[in-house]
Amino acid sequence: MATTHREYIWEIPVRITHWINAISIVVLSVTGFYIGSPFWDSPNSDSVLPMALMRFIHFVAAYAFTASVLFRIYWMFVGNKYARWNQFIPLSTERIVNFIQCALFYGFMRKEIPHSPGHTAIAGVSYSIIFLIFLYEIASGFALLYVANGGGAIYNIGGGWLLRIMDLGTIRMLHHVFMWVIWIFVIIHVYISWHNDIIERNGLMSSIFSGYKFFGKHH
Ligand code: HEM
Ligand code: HEM
């Protein structure tokens, strides 16, 4: 397909929050994994390092992640049409049809992926689920901080309230389990993004850096 024009799809806030999330998830996972099962210990038993350092880095990344996720949710209501909340939850006929066509495509029952300048409807739904998981990671992280800190208004608002719904063990276990769920998502996400870039030749991979996608004349 010959490319005839390019279109600006992902605004700067969408791209910046995407990469802050991706980088902080890597940092949170490495440090979180260490917090859960310290794979190397301090040679000096009087020293609190490296656990103190790992926890500190975990919390710095956690605040960056929290700010980025909340800002992206705000942007779902003020951003361009490709960034809006209705791209994540398919309620219109057009999005429902797009969802079904995508499902048929991924099920090898349709030759072409439906034209979707922004997210496909299936990608949108998968991102809604991943955003809910992000929100759980934030709330449960703050619940753990609330306990570790022995209280605190901000920690309470951030997630201390979860302790009235679930017990501490479950909160911590799910905080850990969702780390793995996020990584399963990431593997599939990068594979599908790459795959769709190759079959559509629309610059999807570079679009999450540049903001632009490329389309042929029949679109
Ligand atoms: C921890 C790692 C990652 C996470 C959690 C993640 C998550 C997400 C999310 C939530 C979106 C939707 C963006 C929005 O509307 O705000 C998205 C879009 C996108 N991401 Fe990632 N991502 C990760 C890593 C990557 C990597 C490494 C690449 C490629 C090198 C990538 C390529 C893309 C592309 C091309 C899109 C737009 C695709 C579309 O139309 O659906 N992502 N990602
Ligand atoms: C994608 C995001 C995150 C991932 C993947 C992640 C991962 C982890 C993991 C694997 C653990 C160890 C759990 C265990 O096995 O016991 C942990 C602990 C913890 N995380 Fe996170 N985390 C994330 C976000 C957050 C956020 C946003 C906060 C909020 C402040 C947070 C605060 C904590 C706290 C307080 C602990 C326990 C530390 C301790 O008691 O020493 N995490 N995290």
C-alpha cells in the first residue's frame, strides 16, 4: 500500500505517560521483586542497604508512576479523539463493529484488520483492563505504605481504605501477582504492536515515539 499522508495521532502527554509508565514498571518490578525475595543481602549485618535503597527506589518510581497514570486518566477527558475514554470502552456502534472485526481478524476469520487510526477496539479494551490493574497496584502500594508507616492521611487516601475491604496478606499477594500479569500483557502488547506494524506498514511502532502514523489513499 502506497503511503499518501501522515496523521498526528498520539499527543505529547500520551507518549510521555506511555514511556514514564513503561520505565517505572521496569524499575518497580526489579525493586519490588527484590523487596519480595531479596536475592542478595548486605555483607554487613548492621547495614540496612540494599533493602533500604531498593525500597527508596521503589517509592520514587511509584510516585512517578502514580502521577503519570492519574494524568493519563485526566487526559482521557481532555485529549484528542484518539486519547479519549471512549477509545478504551467500546460503546458506540462503530467501536463495537471494530471490536468484532478485530476479533475475527485475530481468529483468522477475516483477512484485514479494520482501519483504526488510533487504538483498535480490542487494544482499547486491553488498555482499560491494564489501567484498572495500574490503579490496583497504586492503591495496594499505598495500603502497604499505610501499614509500614503506621498511618498517614495521604497513604489512607492513596490506598489505606483497601484494608477495610481485603486483608493485608491478600493485598500484598495481589500486588505481587499483578506484577506478573502486567509482564504477560507487555509481552503480548509488544508482539502485537510489532506484528500490526509489519502487516499494516503504518509506522505504528515509531508512532509511540513520534506521534504520527502513515496511511494509504483508500483511507
Ligand atoms: C512496561 C511496558 C509497557 C506498558 C505497560 C505499555 C502500555 C501501553 C498502553 C497502556 C498503551 C495505550 C497508550 C495510551 O493510550 O495512553 C500503549 C500503547 C502503545 N505501546 Fe506500549 N507499553 C509498554 C511498552 C511498550 C514498548 C516497549 C513498545 C514498543 C517498542 C510499545 C509500543 C506501543 C505502541 C506502538 C502503542 C500504540 C499502539 C496502539 O495503537 O494500540 N509499548 N502501551
Ligand atoms: C506496576 C507497579 C508496581 C509493581 C510491579 C510493584 C511490585 C512490587 C512487588 C513485586 C513487591 C513485593 C511484594 C512481595 O512479594 O512481598 C512490592 C512491594 C511494595 N510496593 Fe510495589 N509495585 C508497584 C507499584 C507500587 C506503588 C504505586 C506503590 C505505592 C507507593 C508501591 C508500594 C509498595 C510497597 C509499600 C511495598 C512493600 C515494601 C515493604 O514493605 O518493604 N508499589 N511492589
